[in-house]
Amino acid sequence: MRELMQRHSRSIWLSVFLVTLAGLVAATRLPVTLFPHIDYPRVVVSIDAGERDATQMAADITRPAEIALREVPGVTQIRSTTSRGSAEVDLGFGWGDDMVASTLATQGVLATILPDLPAGTRFSVRRSDPTIFPVLGISLTSDTLDGVALQQLAQLRLRPLLSTVPGVAGVDVLGGATPEMEVEVDPARLQALGLTVADVSTALGSANSVAAVGRIEDRHRLYLALVDDKLATEADIAAIPVKAGTTSGAGVATLGQVATIRRAPAPAWTRVTSNGTQAVLVNIRQTPTADAVKLAREVQARLDGAHLPQSVKVSFFYDQSELVVGAADAVRDAILLGALLAGVVLFLFLRSWRLMVITATLLPATLAATCLALAVAHMSFNMMTLGGMAAAVGLVVDDAVVMLEHLMRRLQEAEGEETRPSMLAAAREMARPLFGSTMATIVVFLPLAFISGVTGGFFKALAVTMVAALGVSLLYARYVLPLVADRWLTLKDAEAADKAERMTSAVANRYERLGAWALARPALLAAIVAVLLIAVGGFAWTRIQSGFMPAMDEGGFILDYKAKSGAALSDTDRLLRQVETIIRQTPEVASYSRRTGVQLGGGLTEADEGDFFIRLKGGSRRPIDEVMSEIRGKVENQVPGLEIETAQLMEDLIGDLTAVPQPIEVKLFGDDDAELVDSAKKVADAIGKIDGVVEVVDGLRVAGDAIDIHVDRSAAAMAGLDPDAVAKQVEAQVGGTVATSILSGEQVIDVRVRLPQDLRSRTDALGALLLRAPDGRTASLGSIAKISIAAGQRQITREDLAPFIPVTARLEGKDLGTGMKEVRAAVDGLHLPATIRVDYGGLYAQQRQSFSDLTTVFVAALLLSALLLTLLFERWAFTIAVLATVLLSITAVFFGLWLTGTELDISAMMGLTMVVGMLTELAIFFLAELPPDAPVTAASLLEAGRARLRPILMSALIAILTLLPLALGISRGAGLQTPLATAIIAGLVIGAPLVLCFLPMLLLAMAGRRDRAGEPAPQPA
């Protein structure tokens, strides 16, 4: 091997150079995103059936759709919410299913049942993935332009301009007003002429047409003959005849004589503001593989060159690239700081600037090769891949340190000799333990390939990154570093290392004396240590908090709100103005936007609900949780009648993508609606009394009140009318009828016919509406129908075709595990009727699934580590002793999480698993020093411990220091990796001493008294 490496040294150098160069090029081309791409197994079907009763909507449309959609291949769960004339059906699939095929299958089933549903029913199908949420949010405001002009500006100029930016999946425009031509008829004039609103609509539709009547060939030209009667202006509409006289000399009554014609905004039951001003919002969604940072820069460049009117103010109310850049910067800083600290440790232990230069060169070369691997795997720079790189820094440096320390030891042993020993031969001695130690860390990631869900999607990206980095690091440490050391290291470096040993010799001597004393009574001391650590771990385990996703300051949050059901839009707006005042008075708020009747991520929304997105200032400020809590408290105290929920966008996004964004969801199932409603109220009241449980929603959402017009069939028949004719004429007079449309530039503008505002804006005015029978007779609506106010109907929710009510809540100042224990206890204490079935969903259900998966990964990592140890050493005692040492170290992880106030979440669980690999790696280095196939003795254990004291301490210190910046979570966006880093550091702080002290005691105790009796008692050095 030595001759082979020497013969191919130039090839090795060139290979390293080319791989590094390719990695640097790949790094510049890798897209930058917030999270790794995950195919969420959820398809959302939105149903629109016009204005329809909720109960009738559920029976006629939602239930048949649910039954049909249950047959879509792969569907595991169906959940629906039905409101007045609209419904939303969520289809859940298995993780890993082909969601493109599932979406197409869903569309196919809906197309099949559409002819059997009421006329006018429309469907839209969308995959639930991060592209439904904007990556950029732009607000347009103006002191001079109205909502119509602003919307036209967004639709006709910005939308085409921004849609062509690479990586943009869609551009959505919210707010403003759609232009419309309004024909406001005069009822008195219509009655005088014997006309109805329907007659006006018919005249409009007939007068606006373009028809091709044939082709004519004349004088060597081919012509298309058109009968062109298009309407273009208000004057054209006013000139339309609606009734002609029947006597000689009688004129024609035109539309302009019976109606007022003007341009007006279309009816809208939504409202959008930005920083308290009426606004139009432009939401930009990105494709799954887009680079968020490049997209944001390109959008800004396009806006700069758009030449919008000076009165239009353009601002970003949301910019996800800021969080992406913040997270990337945090990880970059962690890598740089960690590498610097590793260099300090290396210099303190070996005192060689050459070794520092070698390590400093190896690290970026390894990370560059890792970037190349990410590019080949079609991955991106995101919080998980970058976090994987930061976590791998210590392990990469560790491989180099272990090899360099061994080479330096061989140089030190050769001091005084005439010839310097071959570094290539010395490197060959480390091949087996180096391979084994690296594989010990790699194998713990293999079980991640078999788990799914959010956890699997997130940590597979981290695992791929770390495995790639460790694989490259192994190759470089084994084949590149020896070549560098063979050419560059000298005996002077060994002399410098000798000087450094003076600093560590005191530690080594004390270790040897302590070890000799401990190995004289190994079983007793090992038992005492084990009992103490188990007690500490048990104490921490009973007090540790648990969560799902790590807390992270995203720099902004969502505030969802719901006014009193059926509240007028103007009243809801008045309440929200008070909320805006509270938001503006909060010093940490930089800007905000508000949507009413529509939500940032879409979904079923009534006119009395919506959301805010509140963007906070950067730099030094209060934590985002404190700001959210303060705003929530002020709104609850100062704005009665408004229910609110707050959540950071990524938490809300992941919750929405997986079905329910709230941490707590108590699902109540039952067939008796009254009993179900009563139980939901009791559950909401009970959990609302729990300290730390906030924003409780009882699930009894009411769509709003209704005006019930009950037609007297007998009275209607006497007037020459039937209920269907009554409904159509009332609809035309109240809601208005879009009779036709006209072309205005690039847009088609509707022409709406309706009564004046004062005749259709009040309930008591409906009775005076005149209806006309086919024979010309007229009757007022009040004379043939009873008009009353109907209380609001509750939205109907079902899961897997069974009616249920979800009671949801969020937590403040309390972890998810503790909160759910108290919630379950409170619900159990209610002793609900036996017919009510209780289940728990929300993020708590996601947490349970993720913890189950990661526990499986942890156990599998232990078993794979056991297999690796057995393959390397073929000694059961070695395998059992190392696993026992690792498991005892896990107790330190629990204690460290409890001590630092860190929740046991999916990130900490992943750190727990990584501790298994890292401690197994240290144990392999220790065991590799023991004489093969020789009995374990106190003397051999002490000798191995002294030989491996320096590299094990260096490895542990380097890993701890490189992870320290992530554990502190100083930078914005670094919070996702904080629990992982904290868990690893806690495990190494105790685990490394256990490998050096507890492992030898356990090995000697397992070797038996006979082996110890045949050896003289070890003497301290």
C-alpha cells in the first residue's frame, strides 16, 4: 500500500484538486431554501357551489364527494369542513406516495361525479406543499390611486413581470377592487314601462354580440363577414333599447332612461390593508427547487425597473429569504468559529503550526466535496444540510486529528534515531481503527432511510450531508494526510509536540494513578458510577420538557382572528383597526399586513375572519415569544368579540401541510349532534382553565346568519309565480346579475344589473321588492313570502365520513408533553358520555409519531453499532461494555437538556442518536490500542488509556467546541440545530470520561477474577 500510494501520489493530488474545484462550482449553483424539499402526503379539494345552505351543501355535495374520493388509490384519511355554499376536503395519503399521480387521480374522480352534482358546482384541487405559501409578500399602497387602479397595476403590470422570474411558481394578487360596469335600474321607471330587472339583463345580453356569418371572396380577397354589435362604453350601454312602443309614432325606451350606468368596483366581501392603509398584496410563490435568495434578488431587480407611478409605495411585508440568509449565516459562523476553536485545541495539544495549516486546508476541501455530493443528489443548501455541515466540522477535524496525532506519536518515538519513520507506514497502522470509528458514526444514520414523515424528510437531508462529509473525510484522512505529512512534517514538529505534552503530562499522570486505583476494584466502582448516572438520568427524565419542532425566532408571525359569526364586514374592520393600533404601538414591529375574508395560505374563509402577518425589526429586541404574548394579551383585553391565534409562519406552515397547525387538538366523535356540541363546550371550558393553555377554540364555528325567505306557494300561485321564479327575481334585484361583459384593453369587465343601494341594503326593504309574473301582473315579495332572520348555521366537520368537532388550543410557557398530559387528564375528568369518542390530533399526534420513529432509529443505531464492534474485534465483552458505556452516557444527555431548559424534541432526539455513533467512535480508538487476541488486564487497559488519552480528549474537545456556536443559538435561524448540538455536547462531556474510565473498569470486571489474579497489581507512574 505504501508503494502504491507513493506511485500514485500525483493522481491523488490531482483528484483532490479536481473534486475541490468541482465542489466549489457546485456550491455556487446549489439552490438556497429554508427547508429540504418534502412531498407532503396531502391533497386539498376546494368546492364552490354558490350561495347554499350548509346542511344542504353537506348532503348534496360534500358527502357524495367524500364517498367518491375515498376510492382514490392510497387515501388513508378524509377530513372535510362544510360552510355555506363552500367546502374543503382534505385527503391524506401515505408518506412516500407519488403525490402527482394522487392529485391527478383526485381530479379524475371529481370529474366523474361532477355531472351528478347540482349545477354550478366547481372544484379546485391542489397539492399541499410549501409552494402554497408565499416566499415573498409585496404590498402596494397609494395616497392618490384607488383600489381598482392599484389592482389593475398589480394584475396587468406586476403579475406578468414577476411571473417570468426563474423559480416563481405563481403570483397571487389580493385586495383592491375588480373593475365593473354597474347598471343601477330605477324600479319606478321599470314599473311604468312594465319591465323587470330580468328584461334589462336580457336586453343587455342580446345587444352585446359578435357573430361570424360566413366568408366572402371578392376582388381577389377573402373576407370574414361579422355582425359586430360589441359594447365598449357607458354610452353604448345607455343606447340599448329595452322596450319599443306599440302605437304609431311611439318611441323606443333605452336603457339610459331607466337606469344609471357607471364604472364601479365589483362587490367584494374581503378587505386587505398594509400598515393601516388600504392595499393590494402581491404574494409570490416559489417552485419546490427554487433558490429563495436569488429569487428575492431578481424580484427586487424587476421591481426597480418596473417604473411604477411615483405615488405607489412598494414594500415587502414578508421576505422568507431573510430567514434563509440568517440561517445560512448562522451556520456559516458556526462552521468558521468551530474550525477556529478546533485549531486552538490542535495547537494546544500538539504545538505545530504545520498541523494547523494541514487541518485548515483539509476542512474546506472536505466541505467542498460535500457540496458536490449534494449537487449530485439534487439537494439544496437549507437549514438541515447546512446544519449537517456544521455538525460534521468536529467529526471531519477529528478524523484529521486522530491520524495526525498518531503520525506525530510515531515521530516522537523516533526522536534520537538517524532516520525519520515513514508516515505512510504509520498511517497504515491507523487504517482499521480509522475506518471503524468513521463507520461508527455513519451507521447511526442508516435507519433514517426507513422512517417517513416530517422527521424523516428533515433529518434525511442532514444524514446525507453528514455521511457525505464523513466519507470524504475518511478518504482524505487515510490517503491524503499521510502524503502531506510524509513530505512536510519533520522531527522539529515532534519536538514541539514533546513540549506540549508537558502540559498534558499532569493530566496523564493523574489519570494513570486514578486508573490504577479504580482498576483494583473495578466491579464495585463501575456499579457505583452506573447507579449514580442512572439516578441522575432518571431525575432529569421526569422533569425534562418535550416538544415537536425546536423553537426558532423567524422574525415574524401570523395572527389569525375570528370575529363574531356573521358580523358585518364594516364591524369586523372596526375591530381590526383597534388591533392594528395595538400592533403599531408595539416597538418591535417593523410592518404588518392584514387580510379579511381571505388568508395568507388560502383555505376556507368567511368574511368575518382572516389573518395578519406581523414582521418584526431585526437586531437587538425582545424574543418573538414575548412580543406575541404581549400582543395577544392586549387584543384579548382591549378588543372583545375577537378570537385570535398566534403562531410563527413556519410552525403554521408545517402544521397546515400536515393537516392541523395547532399543537393541541381534541377530536370528539359522535352521532348525536346536540350531545357532540355540549361535549365540545365542556372540553373547551375545561382545558381553557389549564395554566399555559391559550387560544382555546371550541370548534363550533358558525358560518353566519341568514335571511330566510319562505315562499307561500298558494299566494305565489295566485300572483302567477312559483318559488323558482321568485328566487331568480330576488337574486337579480339583491345580488345583481352579470348580464354581459365588455372588452376594455386586455381585460374583460362584467356588466352587472341591480337595484339601487338603498333598496337592497336592509332586511326590512326586501318585502317591498316587486316581482312580475309572466302575464304582467306584479306583487311585492312581502305579500307572497314570510321574511325572517335565521340564526347562523354551524360549519359541519367530518373525518372519514363521521361527524366530529375539533377543540383546538395553543401553549404559552409550557412544553407540549406537559401540556398534553394536563389536557388529557382534564378531558378524562369530564366523564363524557360513552357515545362520544375522544381522539387527539394536532402537532401532538405528529410528535408522537416522530418520537416513535426516532426511538426506532435510536435502537437500530445501537444494534448496528453492536454489529460493527463485533465485526472489528470479535469479542462479546467489548461489544457489551461499549454499549453499556454509551447507554450510561445517554443519561447525561437528559440531564444536559434539563439543565439548559432545552425541550426533548425531534432535533434533540437526533442528537441523542448521534451521541451513540460518536461515543462508539471514541471507544473504538481505545479498544484498538489493546493487544489483539490477548487477555484484558489492568496493565493493558492503563497502557491503552494513556496512549489514547490525548486523541480522545482532543476529539471530544473539538467536537464540543465546534458544536458550541450552534448550541448557543445566538444567530437568527440557528434555533433548529440548538437542541441537537446541546444533546451531543452533554453526551460528550460525560461520555468521553466514561470511555477513558468506566469502560476499562467494566472490561476488567467482565474479564473475571482469574485474569486479574494472574497479574501483579498495577503501579502508578
